[in-house]
Amino acid sequence: MQLPQMLLHIPGLLTPELLAQADSLLPLLQFTDGKSTATGAAQQVKNNLQVSKEAHKAHPELQQLVARAILSNTTVQNAVMPVKILPPIISKYEPGMHYGWHTDSPLMGEDFMIRVDVSITVFLNHPAEYNGGELVIHSPGGYVQYKLEKGDAIIYPTTRLHGVNQVVSGHRMAAVTWMQCAVKNAEQRELLFQLKGANDIIGADRAGATEHLLLMQVHSNLVRMWAEL
């Protein structure tokens, strides 16, 4: 699997069982103005709702559910190599709400601080339930829009300008969080991911063959060279 421009779509990150759990928790949550977690210029362009810290006990349960799904996903492990993750923010966009162009802070966290390398948005309701509300990311190839299926996720470098189009009708639910990677450099992570994917293809037919072992060795040595823990 290639990782073009470091934008990675993960279908079904949340399984049907996890989505059912999330659906039972979401109605218990109370939402407040999302500007409370924005910093700098982002405060001027952020217009959404998010769950307050004083919310129902269902809030940390939902956060843990999403975080565990992210960290246990094999594609996330291979492509991102996360070493730290922030508690996900559960956000809601109602008609007229949007998030203008912004970049996220390079260092984030309250109880603990991390260097933010990648962002991930997990879609928590069906795209047919709202009009508008696309996540828009500026990439080297232009502007890319994502309005994914319920349970799908998109991972993108936090360095990218991004925003959320105005919701015209319905409501948009999503979980957003940020991760620090063992390998900070995005291009190096992409090379490692592609190398791992190629070696997995070879290993499926010729596990233990010389070329399989050599690629495994190269991958391991590059991780050892580039990783920062």
C-alpha cells in the first residue's frame, strides 16, 4: 500500500462492534463551544462544538475506545509508528458551523505534552446524515476533500493547512486527535511504510527467502537510524 502525499485513508478503523458502542455513548455527551481548545489564529476560524471536560463519564470511555482502535490498527502502526497520542476530541458541527483554514499547534497537550507529527480524523456518523462538512486538506497536488463513511479515518501531516467546510444541513460527528511518531520526518516514514509493504508482499510467498530477510534487515536498520524515542 502506498502513502501518496502522506494522506492515508483507513476504511473501517472502527469496527461495527465499536461503532455500536460509540453510538450508545454519544447521546450521553454534552457539547460546548469548540473555541476553548483552539490557540492563536485558529480561535478566529473555529466554529464548532465539542465535548466539555466536565462531561458524562461516557466521554473518557469513548475517548479510550477511539484511541485503542487507532493504536491497535496495523496500518497505523506501520505507517505512523506512534509513540504518543492525545485524548481524542469529540466534535460536532451543526448547520452553519465550519472550521476555517488553519494549522494545528506543533506542541499540544495539557496533562502531558507531545510533539504533534500527524493528525487523524475519525468519522462518527454517516455522510448521508449531513450536507457539506467535508474535511479539506491542502496537499502538494492541490486541495483534497474527505467525507468518509462512518468508522473510517484519515491521517494527515499536522503541517498541512486544513479546515472543515460549512455544514449546510444535518450534523457532522467526528473524533480528532494527534500523534507523535517514532520517526519525525514524514518522507522517511513514507519510505519505511512502502518498504514494509513491499517486504510483506514478498514474505507472503517467499517467507525466509534471502530477499525477504535482506529487506527486513534494511527496514529494521533504517528505523534504528531514524527513530527518536
